[in-house]
Amino acid sequence: MGNPMKVAIIDDAQLNVTLLQHLVRKLADCEPVCFTDSVAGLAWCLENTPDLLVVDYMMPQLSGIDLTEKFRERYPDIPVLMVTANHETELRHQALRIGVTDFLNKPLDNTEFLARAKNMLALHQSRKKLADKAVWLKEEVDKATAEIAAQNREIAARERETIFCLAKAAEYRDPETGAHILRMAHYSKHIARYMGLPEEQLELLLEAAPMHDVGKVGTPDMILLKPGKLTEAEFSIMKQHATIGYEILNTSNSHVLKEAASIALNHHEKFDGTGYPGKKKGNEIPLFARIVAVADVFDALTSERPYKKPWSIEQAIQYLRDNSGSHFDPDCVDAFFSEFEEVLAIKNRFVDEQMDVRDRVLE
């Protein structure tokens, strides 16, 4: 058995206290705690949390109304049974307003007292159990939430590992990757920031952008590594990397890889509808892909390739400006040139020699 329920009895008349004490002892699993001094009785209640308060209305020092009012400041839900010889309606209304749960009239009817006290205690115990259950449920929810957060962190780590593996696979096949994917990913984040995207979108783009050219793992070396200009037939094969990348990445349920798939498919679309593979136009092109298009072309222009020497920064800037509104979304171009020294810092941070994608792809 647990601890007995405590019934506080406060009445300045010892005879009444003795009677109430006797009745409470008839209740199952109950222990009376009795006071003839209302101040001492209230002090005990505030320190010990009774399960039921039985209080007389008319007492010196603290009346039953005053005592109940102070009791309710501490215990809004513990039942209060007031014993009174006063039948005035206004008194009862006042007592109810300050929190008395029920009344008993003097002289006491023993059977009525036992029934009402038993019902009040049962109701209070039910409330306590509900409160305890609510605390237990909160604890269980907190534990489950913590477990889910840990699982999400593990999933995110696996996603980053997948991104690394895919990026590394592309790096082994294509000289345009390596430091290129780091620079263009950070250029993309720079553009997104100055377009006003929220922080979680910036981080999502930073993780997804490196996968834009993963479809080149399906491009033959004779085309991918050709030092000269591609023929029309060769370029048709090269263009397939956008669809191949989408098909590779879109098989995952990962939010990051889904966004990466969309970028892979759409980053060669042009704002005026002349791009590939879908000839999408304007806002038909997903925003992340429009952003990556600017970042990707700028870095490709300013980097050495088997088929060309690097352009100067000034030439690349002019190219972006000349093609704003045709190849590129003008808003993305404008955002790219916001605080342009940050772009130059990214370019200097990630150099082509001896870059380790795993260590730095998500920095």
C-alpha cells in the first residue's frame, strides 16, 4: 500500500475536531491531521499538501473564507469542504467564488459527511493520476523526441557520407569536379543568402549543390575528357548527364538528395527557355537550379579545363551581366554580385590542387 491520504481538519471547537477525526478514520486509507488553531492549520497545509481540507467557517484569527482564499493561492485543485451553521445564500456564493468545493451544515450528518468526503477524495486521486500520467507522457515524448533527433543526426551523417561518395566518384571521372564543386556550392549559398532565403535553405543548398554534375559518371571518357570542342552528336551525349544525375539521385527518399536530383536535372536550363533537357523557362526552373546555374558557369569560366584556359574575373563578370535575363535569372545574377569580395574569398579558399572533397564539401 502507498501512503495514506491526509485529511486536514481545521476547527476552533475541539468537540467538532474530535467528531470529524473519528469520521475520517472510517474512510479507507485516510489519516486525519487536526488543528484548532486556524493559523497553525494553514501553515501545516502549505508545507505538507493535504488531499482534502475540512474547514469551519467561523473561527478567530483566520475565518474559513480567509483561510480558503490563502489555501487556494497554493492549491487550486485540492478539494475544500466547508462546515457552517450559516445558511445565508450570499455567504455561500462568496465561499464558492474563492474556491470552496462543497458545504456541510451543522449539526453534521455523519453519513452525508462520509459520502461527500469519499467522493471528493476519489475525485482528487483521479486528478492526481491524470497529472502523473501527463508527466509520464511528457517524459515519454521527450525521450522519443531525443531518440528521433539522434536518428535524424545519424541519417544526416549518412546523407553527407553519400554525398561525399558520389562527389568523389564524379571527381575521379571529371576534371571539372574537385575544388570546383566546393567553390560553386559556396557561391550558390552566397547567392541564396543575398536573395533572402532562410538559413535552413542555405544549408540545404550547400549540401545539395555539389551533386549537380554527378550524372557525368555516365558520360564516356572520350567525350568528357575531349580537349577540343564537342561535335553536335557528342554534345547530345554530354547533355544526357543532367537526366542521368536526376535518375541516380531521385531514387532516394532523402530530402537533400531529392533537391540534388532537381538541381542535377535543371541546372542547364536557361531563363529564356533555350536550355536543356526540358527547355524550361523563367520560374518554371526550380530556384536552386537557377542559383546553381550562375555559380557553376562563373566557376567553369574562371577555371582551367582540358579544352580552354581560364577566363579572367572581369571577363566572367561581363559574361554573367551580358547573359542576365537570357541564360541566367537576373535576380540570381544581382545576388551573386552582392558583396562580391565574399565571392573572391571563396575562390581563393578552395584551390584546385590537393583538395579533399570529404573534408571540405560541407564546410
